Amino acid sequence: MGSKDKKPKKHKREEATPAESESILFLFSNTAELKDAGLDEELVTHIEKRTADAENSYSVHLPGSSMFFEYCGSKSGYTELERLRKAAAAVQQQIQQRKLRTLRLCDLQKNEDYAASVYEGLRLAAYRFQRHKTGKTETVYPEEILVDSKQLDGKTLQALDMTVEATMIARDLVNEPSSHLDAAALGEAFAKLGAEYGFDVDIWNKSKITSQKFYGLLAVNKGSQKPPVFAIMEYKPAGAVNKKPIVLVGKGVVFDTGGLSLKPTPQSMDYMKCDMAGAAVVGAVMSGAAGLKMPLYIVGLVPITDNRPGEDAICPGDIISTHKGLSVEVLNTDAEGRLILADALSYASRYNPELVFDFATLTGAAARALGSYGSAMMGNASDEIKGTLRDCGEATYERLAELPLWEEYADEMKGDISDLKNLGKGEGGAQSAAMFLRSFTDYPWLHLDIAGTAFTHTASGYTSKGGTGVGVRLMLEYLKRRAQHGK
């Protein structure tokens, strides 16, 4: 995404004998596999002693440049695959500290998912966002990963690389400040991704948005000095297994001040560049799906603007229309995401979609309910689809918790002097916001509120400080399973 971002090279798959100068990472399930691999018996004995009580430890560091890695089956609350990713991230930190240029991953065990998780954790942990540093940027180690594995073939590694690359696309977009990524620039970024990965992109200007009666998007944009855009991304390969598209809708508020309902403290605004994280998910997933050449028809829809308290900004109490024609009383201008999503969701109907997902940093209520440990899922899709998506969340550790959409939440959003209002009672705010969105859908739909998971103020494991890219790996896993399922 940026010429100054330093990222490790992708894998090379090799089966040659490791050179002495290489840093070596052995993945094994028991020390017998090390003996079978021909390692020195004294060394294996040393590892056995070090790992005898290592129920919560995964790596063994020995004198010299080599590293040895063991999956020990910790009883912590993480899933098996997530423990491996986090352990691999810890190894990457050691590699970074020691400035080891080349790492050879010697996979001696027999589980492809374990090896894939280690590789994924190594690569995700190596992410850095450095494009605005004017001095010498940090070199990211290892610069190259050599893979010696019977479990991971070249095709699997290429798929892992593309998934990691897509996640980094989303992280880059979220980390970019609004001074460098306004509405027009985000639209241009999507166009560049389309050209690079192979999907079509159509960017509407304000005139086209007005002609299509996207009045929710136009209302939020009234306080801005820069016009809105609407991005349509389409990936339709020959032989797609779905005739009706899967539509992805993302909230694209490139910066959110709250509008005239100004956010109360600077601390609640200083990271609001991340309010377009839903848009980033859509662009990154489109890139990943096209890059992986998935046999799926996928459409991405992203309304994009900032939300500012300009002299013509919408006021609390104003009534606006929407693309669907429903009127909305705007009680709080900081509940703006649902207004721009309303237009995009109603526009999605023209595709007669198989399924629609929307991704949005929508409510503090979702963040308060789940913290940073999971995203809220709500919608009217089938239990089978919800179950599959939850399974994908467990597999990628981008976990989902379903919140109920009881009709009482919909009652909260009924207007007194308009069809709808954009604010409920406060309690259950994530659900009442979702019910507002439901008013603009007439198809199977799932809403993912990523307000608590899209951005982190503290680096942890394989996630650096800033944009997390949450939702990308989740959706690529779901789309992979949908493609395998066929018709």
C-alpha cells in the first residue's frame, strides 16, 4: 500500500537441508519427530528437559541463531490455532530483536492447520505502518521465510499470503489519517485495489449521488468542506457458483467529530480516523477474494464522507429523507453511520442479493457489551449461515456474539413526526441501531458491529497498535467455505 512500508518477503517453499547460517524454527508435536528428523540426541534431550513442564510455553530458545518451536497444548482460554498464532508472534518478536534476516520453518508434525497458523502468526506479527516516518524506517525481520513442510504446499502458502496481504490492506487504510485519506482518496484507493487485484470499481461523485437520492449520505456530508463519494466494487468471475451476489456494505466515515453533537472529549475523537474500518474491510475482502480467484460473485458498496460540524451541518431535530424514501428525524448527529448505511443497504436491493453483510464501527454499546474481544452480530439471515459465520470466527479468532433483535428495539426507532428516528433509548443501543438498519433491507442480512475490535490502542500478539484488520480473515474464511459448498 505504501512504498515506505517495510514488510517481509513472502514465503519460499523449499525442502533442502537447512544451512547453518539460517535461523530455524522447528514445528513439532513431540520430540520423537525431532529425533526422526536427525537432530542431535543430546540436543533433543535438552529440549525435552526444557519443555517437560512447559504447558503454557511454546518456544525454546537455545544458544546460537536457531529457534525451536513446540506446540504444547496449553490449557489457556485460547483455541488451539490462536495459541499457535500468538506463539508464532512471540517468536517473530525474538527474530526482530535479534535482526535475523532469514527464517526457515521446518514443519515436522502432521496437522496442516497448525502449520498454517504458525505461518500466519509470523507474517501478521511482522506488520508495521511507517509511511509517514521521515527518518530511517525500521527493517522488519525476518526478511524472508523459507518453508520446509509436507503439510503446506505452494497453493496453500499462496492463499495464506493473500489473506495476510488483504488484512494488511485493511490495517493500512485504517491507520492512514484523514489528512491523507479523505473521501475522494479512499475512493481512489479502492480503484487502485481493483486495478491491482482484478475487480471493477465505479466511483460516484456528488452529482451522481444526488441523482440517485442518497439523502442520508448527503445529509451527513452537509457539514463537510469536501464532497462525498459512493464506491461500487464488483467481482464477477466466469463460472461463479452463485448467480445472486453476496453483497458487502461498509461504513466509510473517514473522520467522525460527531457533527454538531460533538464528541465530548478529545480522547473520544483522536482515533476517529478508524470510523471507516467497515469500508476498509469491504475493500480488503474484495481484494482478497479476487486475488484468490474465488469462484464467487461479490459486490461491495461503500458510502464515504466525513462528519463535521460545518456551518451547513445537519442539526439535531432535522428531518431528512433516504434513498428508500423513508423519512428520519436526526436526534443525534453522532449517530451518522446508520444514515449513510441506510442508503447503501436500500441500494443493495437492486442486485437481488443472496446475502448482504454490513460492517461498521457503529455503536459504543457494542464495544461496551463485548469489549475488544469480539464483534457483535445481528440480522435476519438463517441460523445455518449464522452458525457457519460463528465457526469462521472461531477458526480465525475474530469471534462473533449474536445479540437479539427483539421487536421492542424496532419500536424505539419509530418516529413521532417522521417514519423513523436515528436514536433509541440508549440501553441496548447496538440492537436498536441494527433495527434501524433492518428497515432498509428486504433480503437475508447480517450486521457486524466492529466498534470494539477494529482499532486497538495497545499492541498484542500478532496485532500491532492501530487498525486491526478485523473482519477480513473472518470473511475470507466464510467466502472460501461458501465457494466450496457450491450451489
